Amino acid sequence: MAKLTIVANIIAKPDQIELVKAELLKLIDITRKEQGCINYDLHQDNENPAHFVFYENWESRELLMAHLAAPHIAQYKAATDGAVESFTLNEMTQVG
């Protein structure tokens, strides 16, 4: 089965950028050690510092779902409650 690519867009509220960034950074090392994680890379927009993007690849959707149910994701959600303007997650398949 082909790997699953994830593009997650997180837009922080303007006065919460540093909080959201700090909490997102906490996710990287622990997630990279999870079963099925191929890569988990955080980016911050050069023009809009409130816009963060995770570019991720997973071995399967099931392993992605396990990641999304992990305690560190729940901790991130609790820590950033009310600090995120919007969040979108796109599941994608490489075609070329």
C-alpha cells in the first residue's frame, strides 16, 4: 500500500503565535518515534507567522489514526484550546 501523506494547516490567533508554535514543537520528537511515522516536518510561513504547516508521511491510515488518538495530541489540543483560529488536515496520495 502507498504511504499516506498529510498536510495539516494550523492558523494561530495573532496574539497566540508563540504559544501555538511552542506546543507544536513539542509534538515533533515524540511523533517521529511513533510506529508508522515516516516523516513529520513543521513549517512556519515566511509572510504570515501565524500559519504553520505539518508535512507528514505515514505507513498507513490506521497508524495515522493511532497518532491522532495519542496522549500527546490530546495534551496539545488542551494546551492550545482557544489559541487556534483554524485547523485543516488533508489526507493525500502522491501521484507523480
